[in-house]
Amino acid sequence: MDTQVFTKLNTIFKEQFNTTPTDAFFSPGRINLIGEHTDYNGGHVFPAAITIGTYGVGAARSDKLVRLYSTNFTETGIIEFDIDDTTKLPHGNWANFVKGDLIALRGYGNKFEHGFDLVIEGNIPSASGLSSSSSLELMIGVVAQRLFNLKVPRLQLVASGKQAENEYIGVNTGIMDQFAIGFGEANQAIYLDTNTMVYEMVPVELGDYVVVIMNTNKPRNLVDSKYNERVKETQEAVYCLQKELKINTLGELTSAEFAAAQHLITNPTVLKRARHAVTENERTQAAVKYLTAGNLVEFGKLLNASHQSLKDDYAVSGVELDTLAETAQQQPGVLGARMTGAGFGGCAIALVPREQVANFEANVGQVYTDKIGYAPSFYVAEIGDGAHWVGAIEEVLA
Ligand code: GAF
């Protein structure tokens, strides 16, 4: 499969750039098992890299040009700029993620003495909330490592991706997506405390169950502005609580501590947002314990509770995600289901008995199509490795 994609990209590279690539790269997408909208609140997250993602073939240049081509956005053709040029491309241009990432990497003192050519192709469904943007950012990180021979720690690639998102694109995301894509390993999820940045790899052993990804296929609008609104609301909650508590983030509070101090938050909307951040952090810690102990039933219940909280308190769900998650929760043998990622469309996940997957997809698909007017898509999630250099092109194609 990979060889096929790289063979195709190798041909396109030659057609578009009239030269040959030297190296092949892959950067995955991610799902988040639980711990949603906690990463910019100093809480815990539990994401995993998946086997779908962004493929790339590239080569260093001797001049300072960067030339980019994506088979997913053929209408933009080749995008070309000087590697030192920081001017933003028009809003929505995919290459802004590349530029933003290069700027962030340079900010860490990395020197780019020359440019590069890169052809990419992603198989993450567009606007699915499986983090195609972080996948691209980390792709640029591993391309830079290889083609500029940068000896940078992986965490710097991760931080650069987040910085590109926050400072260049203008969405105040946390670090979960880039971290999952930077540090992912096959069959393991990452239990990360975003307050301390201490993390642990946790084997995802699901026995007779699989994680099914359910895509709403809803065109996503306003995600960025709504996302930034949630960031502000939870920051406001922290300011209110700081009148009496010595905290910097909501992730520092247990739900009992929060309950005792919640009178300090007078705005009912802000109160609900904060309650989600605090309770979701606790659910995440408990969920990891249950998964590690092999208690999938309790793990699944926490997935359901997470969805409820994201719907009622955090208001980042919507009729499409609710229909998928709530219909999934009622299917035979299903242990739990919830939206995954930022929300407002995108994907949900469900813990489904392997032998029930076909029935599950048929039933949930039918209910969703009847209610929403178009069909969802389903994929069985496979947890894969983080962003990496795949190899020298001639070896990859051999
Ligand atoms: C998006 C963001 F990029 C993440 O940082 C995280 O906040 C997530 O939404 C919600 O949990 O994917």
C-alpha cells in the first residue's frame, strides 16, 4: 500500500518538478480516545496516531526556493516561495501550515540554508477532525530534520507545529494533536498530562473490540472561531477562581475542589465550560486506569459520559455528532461512543465488538442518513506510528 502511494508520488514529483525526489516520509492523523478540550486547560489527554495520514516525497534544493504540490489540492498547482519569506498566503491555503511551521522551527534557532521540493498526498478525509493540519505540520518537521539535517528533539517539532497553529494560523489549540502525531507508536495510546508534559505510552488492548471511527461528513464551518471562544471561556473561569484559589489551569482541580469554589463563577455559560474541563480531566484519568486493568465496560461508560459533557456543558457537539454517538451507544454490544477532536462536525468513535462491525455500520448509517439527509462514513481505526522518515526513495520503491 505504502509502496503504491510512494510510486505514484514519485511519478508526480518528476512530472511537476522535472527532477527526482530523494526521500519518502509519512505523518499520521490522530484520534483521541478521551480527554477532549482539556489540553489547553492543563488537563490529561489520551490520543493515538492512526495509520491514515499524509505521505510525502521530497528533495533538498541548492537555491532557497520551496516548491510544494499536493494531490489533494491540485487546483492550487505548485506553490512556490523563498524559504525566508514569511508573508501569509491567502486564508485557507494549505501551504500556510508549511510556512507557519518553518517560521516556528527557525524561531528555535534552526538555520535553513537552502529550500526543498515536496509532493504530498493525504488520505485523511478532509474536514474530518482527524487532524490533517497537524499531520502536515509534523510532516514538515520530519522533512526538515532529514533534508536540513536538523538535530532537533522531537518535542521541538511538536511545539513548532502548535506554534504554527497558534501564531500563524490563529487557532489557540493545545498540544494534543501534534504530540500524538509526533510521539505516536503502533498499538499504543499516549497518556499525556498537558500541565507537566509528562507522558506514558499505554498499550491499547481491546480483545474482541475495535474502535470504529464515524465521520459525520458535515462541512465544518466556524470551527476556529468557536474553538477560540471556548479557550476564552475557560480562561475566564480560571480568572474567577483565582480570586480564592492559587491555580493556573482548570486541570489542577478535582471536581470536589471545583464544586466548593464554583460560586466564584457567576456567568452560567462559563461555569458549564469549566465543569466540563474539570470533569473530563477526571474521566480521562479514570479511563486510563480502566483500560490498563482491562475493564472495557467501565472505560466505555466514561466515553459515553464524555460525550454527554461535551454536548451539554461544552456545547461543541451538534445534531450530526449526537446522532452518531447516541445511536452508536444503543447498538448491540457497543461499550461506548463519543465525539473525538474539536467537534462541531468531524468524527465520533465507538467501541464495537469486532464481529458486529458490519451490522453496526448498517444500523448507525441508516439512522443517521434518515435524520441528517446524507450518509456518514466508517473506518476501523488502526493505531500506527508517529511522523517519520520512511527511507531513501530508491529503497522505498525497491
Ligand atoms: C483540536 C485541537 F487542535 C486540540 O489541541 C484539542 O484541543 C482538540 O481540538 C479538542 O480536544 O483538535
